[in-house]
Amino acid sequence: MHLDDFVRGRIIDRLECGHTQLEVSDELGIAQSVISRLWQRFQDDGNVTRRYSTGYPRITTPNEDRYLAVTAKRNRRSTASDLSRQLSSATGKTISRQTMYRRLGQIGLCARRPVRCVPLTATHCRLRLAWTREEALWTPQQWTCVMLSDESRFSLQSDSRRTFIWRVPGTRYHQENIIERHRYGGAGVLVWGGIFLGSRTDLHVQIGTMTSQIYRDVILEQHMLRIERMLTSVPSFMPSTENTPLV
């Protein structure tokens, strides 16, 4: 309970005049335990002014905090233990993992899983940007003429998701926060599917390698042509295959 200096003075004045702590408590509506602690402090040092605690002294300096921030941004896959060891090596000061998390959290760096994506060349990026800008203002009627299809391969070899990086909220898709992984290493299963406005194709599961002959005989003839017949009312129907994963 917070008491200002005037109320503290009233309490001490009444106690010095012979009133009991219980009487002062009833009169002023203050808990007897509060009055007892205030009276004990007055007996010890004669002071009733509120004491302000400075808390536990900060273990790192502003320069050391900046060092941690720069180090974490330069190597975003460093663990808290790695950063603690680097700080100890540079300054001779050792801090706990919990302190490390707090310091980085204070500047907005949080441990998050990086985004996975396939490696993209400059040509990939340029073509995707051009395609996006071209179709950005399309109407729903124009999109009814397009079917997007693609295939994705699911590998039996796991890609560990236990790696964390240090990043600021809202920067998930920044280049430095993305880990590129090829999806075609090891054994796996290939699936193909397509979507168009209001519907989708059946999902085709391909066991083994997708050859040009299989793509022609199965994907084009069994799936694409059937969809095209369904959309005979749309004369400008245009299938489009994007070189990007379904998931």
C-alpha cells in the first residue's frame, strides 16, 4: 500500500501520542501490518520517507548490448549459448542464456524458425515479378480462363525444423531470414494438382520419376484435357504451369 509523507507523519504522530497501532489502523483505515512496518522503520533509523529500490544491477553495459545485437544479426543461426560464449571471449563477461534472451528481446530480436524456400536465381525473381505485375489488375472474369498447376515432391528425408534464427517481428520473409533447401534429395513421392477459379483437379500421385512421356499421357491427356472439356464455355481457357511448389 502506497502512503504519502503526510499520512506517514500522521501515523507516527498518533503513535508517539500513545495511541495503539490498532486504534490508528481503525482511525485511518490502514492495515495494522503497514502501520507496524512503518513504526519499526521509524524506530530503527528515524526515517519514514519511502525507500526506492534500484533493483538488481544490470550485468551488461550499453556497449555490450550493442555488441550482442550486431553479433546476432551477423550470424542469425547462433544460439543463445553461442552468443554468450562470444561475449565472454570478447569482454570476459559471462551471462546466462535467460539474460541473453532478455537483452535480444529488448531490441526486438526473437528466436524464430526460418522460412524454407527453393533456391531462386536472379532470372527466377525477375520473371516472377514481371508475371505478378502483369496479372495484378486482372478481373475475376479473366482469371476464369486460367488454370494453375504444379507438382511437388515430398522427400522421405526430413528437413530439421529445430534450427532457430534471431529476427525482428515482421521480417519473416526478408532474405537474411530464409534458408534455401532443395526439395529433391533422397527418395520421395511426387504429386501433381491444378486449381482454377471455383474448383480444382484431382490430385495425381506419381510413384517414380515423372518423365515427359508420363506427363503427356497422364497429366495432359487424363487430367488437363478433361478439365478443358469441362470449361468449353470458356474459349480462352489457358493452362499455366508454375515452377513453384504446391506447399
